[in-house]
Amino acid sequence: MDAPGFQQALRIDPDHPALPGHFPAQPLVPAVILLEQVALALRAWRGQRLAHVLEAKFVAPLRPDEAAVLRLSASATDRARVRFEIERDGTLLARGVVEGAP
């Protein structure tokens, strides 16, 4: 049985290969990199791969080298579905629902 949730610290290195060209004077972590972190956390928590992104909303930017927290929580009604939230200092940066698969 799963624990009720999973949490991990998140910090994207400023030398990450996806960052050059992503707003050079004001670099932002691309949404795809945040979703990659969700996928890695899902694998660490449940041993599952990310099969589908059902919903994703990115409401505030994350800059390279900023500290954030990624939280995953199990759906009460569907074992395959997992909610995610990414926050920095209490500010919601992203949220959504993904499906995992073996």
C-alpha cells in the first residue's frame, strides 16, 4: 500500500542543457523539465513510469537554481492517477494530474 504522498526538494542546475535559449536574459525552467521531475518522482515513489499528463497548469516561473518542493499525492478514487504540486516558498508554481503505469 502506498504512503499517502511523496515529497522531494527540487533545484534545477543553471547548466541544464534545456536552459540555453529559454529566455536568455531571464532564464526560466521549461515546463517539460518540471514534468520530467514529476516523472522521476513518480518512479522513485511508486516504481511507475509517467504514462499520461491528464492536466497541468503552470502558474508562476521557476528560475534555475531556485529551491522548490515537489509533492505527489495519491488519488482517492483511481490508483493510476497522481496529483502533483510544485511550490517555492509557499507560492504555487505548477499543479496537475498524471497517470502512472508499470
